Amino acid sequence: MDKFGDRIRELRKAKGYSLRQLAPLVGVGFSYLSKVENDKLDFEGTASEALIHRLADILEADEEELLLLAHHVPKRIADRIIEQPGVFRVLASLNAEELERVAEKAVNYRSSSRTHVK
């Protein structure tokens, strides 16, 4: 699943909420929430970070996942980019296959370093 609205709909339904039930819990109208789910927002193009935070909280979802799906860079990631811009420039220059190999190596490295730490 790679669309923000689809993910919100999936999470909402998994929690058993209708649009009319969820909307007031996150502070928006149900028609606005419907536009979010259907990728039909007029001017903003995507949900605000504040709304995404509230949705993540109410739907018990991964906030960073939702922010990224909505094309917002989570603060933790933005801070790392600012700390290490050269690293992120290199990563951005990789093609999809190269990036996948780097990610796989990083995950393996992180897993092995955690098992060796006492």
C-alpha cells in the first residue's frame, strides 16, 4: 500500500470507525476526511501534519509511516538529513536496485550489531 488515503481507510476500517465517527475524533468534518481518503483535497494536496498526528494517535498507527505516505518528512528524519547531508545526497543518487542493496546491508548490520551488544 503506497497511498496515504488508502492506508487511512484501511486503518479506519480495521478500528471499526465510519467516516462520520472518526472525523470528530480528529477534528475535521466527515466530508473532508472522505477527501483525504480519496486523494481529492483541493488546495493543500495532502493532509496537514497536525491531522496526520491526530489520525496516528486515534488509529494507533505508525506516525512516521503516515507522514511519509503523505509526502511529509518526519522531524527525526529531517534532523538526520540536516546532520548528514552528504550521506543523503549519495543515497538520493542511487537507483532503486542499489538503494535496496544498501538498505538490506544496513538492516543486516543493525541486526548483527544489536545481537553482539551486551
